[in-house]
Amino acid sequence: MERRMWIRAALLGTLIAALGVPPSAFTALAHQQQQGPQTPPPPAQPVPPQPPTGQGQQQTQQQQQPKPQVAISAESNLVNLDAVVTDQDGNIIQGLKKINFRVLDDGQPQQLTNFAPSEAPITMVVLMEFSRIAYGYFGYKGKTWAYGFLNHLTDKDWVAFKTFDLKTTLHVDFTHDRNELGQAIASLYFPDFSEANLFDALLETLDQLRDVQGKKSILLLATGYDTFSKHTLDQTYKRLKETDIPIFCVGMGEDIDLRTFNGGGVGYLQAKNQLTQFGEMTGGFAWFPRFQGEMPSIFNSVGAFLRSQYTMGFSPNTSQDGKYHKLKVEVVDDQGNPLMIANKKGKLKGVTVYARRGYTPPKGPVGD
């Protein structure tokens, strides 16, 4: 019997050597059997979801990446808003906490239900006027500015590119690919129409962004003139009172106005005021550069605003009356006093808060 076992062991050793299986493999297998069933490997990752598709275009392969997840529901009773806080010198203040914010709804303090510094990627539509106004001068300027803005984006930002004259045109749907955006901008040659339908283009873009997820915003490069829109300025303002999408406006007519009209054209002043209101009503901002050298600083400010927001929300303690409610965001210190920050000269000054000015709840009682 012992002789047979010895022969079997010798044959098994010969077979193992012939197959090239190391003896340690059998040792590991025996050890595994002693420990029982092993934890199975994690399942394969699912295919990433599609990027935002508010513009209704087919997506390119470069866009197959996870989309932003900060969704804001227009139908929810929760009112969300984003705020940026700066000192009197324009420096953004970070590190604030929930107790440092006080939100007033028509003058009534509200209890914040959620609060967090925002770290979501940018989801932005660059909406650019591209018309024959001033013999295409503004179209050329807009191309230069839009191209320069690409240098201020990150690989995580979602950006779509649209132009408007008599109509709006989507050139690139939401993408991370700055090369694709740059090629679309470079492909623009001479505008087709001598019209600028600013109100229609803006309202159309807001409607298309309604169901898009993410920290949404619009960068509007325009003169502020509207020549042929179906919608009026009042209708535009009414829609802005309902939106939670900040609009950052860069006026393209400041240098023309100064040289041609000596800073005084009534039409231009009205156009400038419209862009200012677009920014202030939505929690954005408006700039009116005179020189090309100002653009890098402006685009840095746009990025800084969007990457330094505080996101907060509250449930209104009033019924859903369908009426416009004025919002005010105050910033206080830990003792509840107005927050004061020393300026460059060491003098304490109050802070400035950029947030939308109000909201319009859906019609109907709470709970419907």
C-alpha cells in the first residue's frame, strides 16, 4: 500500500512539473478552502449617463461622461438660491457657515432647510450676439471674447454655445470639449441679419434650460439692443423673476458708445440698463468693458462667482399664491450682527451679497 501511494505521489509530481503549475498555487487553494467563500468582486461600473440635453441635439462621443447632479425642481415647494459674498473691494469671502446667512421672504425670516458651499461643475450656455449691427463689428468682437472665455473653463465644466441675430442657432450642445467649442467659434464668418432678437433668444434659452440638471448659468455676450423680438422687455423681466438661473452679461457696446456718442446715446443707455437688470435680477452680474485687456479679469470673475457660491434652500411658510416674492439674503457674524470685513485701509465695511432678488411660486396651496 505504501509503495502504491509513493508511486501516485511521484506521478502527480511529474504531472505538475510538466504543466508548469507552481506548488504555491495548491497551497493557496488549500488556504482559500479553509477560509470558506470569498467576497465576490464588485460589479462592473454602469455606463455613465448622458450629459445635459436641454438643446435637443445628438451627443458626440466626447460627451459620454457623468453629468452634473445638482438638480433644482421648479415644481417643488422648496426654494433654492445661490449666493456669492464679497467684501467692498470685490474679494470673494469663503468659509462662511449656515449660521452666517439669513434669508428674508417678503421681509419674513425663513428657516434654511439645506446649506452647502457649492462644488458642482459649471453648466453654462454661452449666448452670443452675432449680427450685422455696426457692419458686423460686434460679431467679430463676440467671437474674440467667446474664444477667450474657453481658457477659463475646466475639464469638468459643461458648456453649450449659441448665437442669435434674427433667430437663435445652437452650434455646440453641452460638452467638455473646448476644442469643439473653439472650432465652432472659429467657423463663424459674417452674420446673416442686421437684427438682434435679444429677448427671444434669452427666453428661449431659459426655457431650454428648465429641465437641465446642474448648476446652470448663462453667459450673455451682447450689446443689449433688441430690434425685432416677439417678446417685450416686460415679458422678459417677468420670466427672469421666475428663474433660478444666474445671467452674467458682458456688454459689447461700451467702446462704440464712448467714441461715437461721447458716452451719451439714450438708446445705448437703455440697452446697458437692460443688461444690468438681467444680471441683478438673477443673482448674476453685468460688465461693460472698454478695452480688450479687461476681458481676462472679467472671465476670471465669472468663474470665481460660479465656483464660490453658497447653495441654500427653504420651504416658504406662505401659500403658493403665484405672486412674485422678494428675496433678501443677509450675512451676519456668529453673534447675529451684520458681518463686517476690514478693507485695504483697515476700516471695517459691510459685505456685498449677490443672489437672485425673488421668486414666483406655482399657483395653488401648499401640498398640492
